[in-house]
Amino acid sequence: MRERRNEAPIALITGSLGGLGSEFARIHASRGGDLILVDIDRVRLEAQKRGLESIYGVTAHTIAADLSSYEEIVRVHRACRDRALVPDFLILNAGFGGQGDFSRRSAEKDLAMLRVDAEAPTLLMKLFLPDLLKRSAGRILLVSSVAAKMPGPLQAVYFASKAYLYSLGSALWRELKGTGVTCTTLLPGVLDTDFADKAHAQDTALFKNRASPRLAAEKGYDGMLRGALTVTAAVPGAQKLLIPLLPFLPRRLVLEFVYRRQQKESTVGWGRV
């Protein structure tokens, strides 16, 4: 069991039960930090809490919440205040996506995706930022995706939500300059989590080569500590070379490439990060 440092910061992690979120939780706990774990499944959250406390000797708090609901997002902030918990780090990781034609997916699920992927991190930052700014100290990590760099036919709303986070996080990085608070945006590639399976996209070319979520989490976490603007992680070599060229490539060519990488016979499915 690792001895804790009294000065270790508290990290609030949304989507803590996901592949990337659970890695963030383990990394932070391994460095002696306490946790506020936020996800939708209360039973699994309690199991995660017990495991982290047992292995790392930290204190983990849990808040079960459906981040597709405005009221539930506000309740996360209220629960922290009621318990006198002021997070030092906001790791806003929760999100889900879906594969299929925009016209064939339900409006309810698309709008729920926008609420979880875009509105929830926006509102959580609105709620928690005043306390961070008051202390002139804090770190925010927004989990976007390399998908933010391009349009995504067959995952149109998901790619668009990640582009929103990329833009928002970059703007906040500049707005917060000199305040003691930083905002870093993580742009991971395709990760070996249950995202593709739950999205029914596991048999598309895009998800054939998946990288370790641990590597992406470590790079993102360390970049957050440095106050980096953006961190790109777990992107295969060929794709990493291609990404900087995207603004200069014909847009129709990029659209065709992404479409073919995601094309499959079954066109509707959903998954979480």
C-alpha cells in the first residue's frame, strides 16, 4: 500500500468506470491523490471505490449520476459542496458515441450524446471553475479525440461533439492563462476499450488497431499537470503523420476516407468511452 502525501490533490473524474476513466483513477490514486468518482452505475462505483482504497490507501468518494440530465449534472456539484469536497483536478472524461447513418439513429440518443459529451463538461466547468479561480490553482483535463480534427461520416454527431470540446478547451487554455488554473485537451486515438463493441463498430477498419488506454491516460494526466494546451496520444505512426496534413487535404477526400474506414453492413449502434 502506497503512503499518501497530505498535499496530494483531489481529482473529480467523470466516466470513471470506462476504460480510460478507470486508468485515470488508478494513475491519480497511485500518486497518492483522493478521488471523486462520477458515473451512472452506483453498484460498480462502490466496487471501484473499495478497490482503489484497498490498493492505494486513498479516500474515494462516489457520485452516481446520469450526465445526460441537466439536473443530475448540477447535483454532482451540489453533492461535492454538501460533503465539503473541492476538487483540485477536473478530469472530464465521460462520453459515448454511435456508429451509423445520421438519418437512421434516434434523435433521443443523438441529443443524449450531445448532453453527455458536450453539455456536461461545459456545465461542470461553469460550476467548479469559480472555486478553482478563487484559489488560483487547479487543473482541467477535457477528453476529446483525434476525431475532433476531421468530420466523421457514420459517426457525425460524435465527431462533432469532440470538435466542440477541442475548440472549447483551446479557448479556455488562453482565457485561464495567468490565473493559476489550466485547461488541457486530450486527443487520443482509437483505444482498446469497450467503446467499439458497445457501438457495434468493432468490425470496421477504424477500430482494427486499438491502442492501450493506459498510455493515453498517462500522457493526458502528465500533460494536464504541465498545463499543456493539447496532448495527442495513442495514435499509430501513419495516422499521426496524417493528422497535421488534414487542413491542407481536399475535404471531400478526407470525408471519403473516414466514411470508408467506418463503413459496415450494420449501421446503428451505441458505445461509451
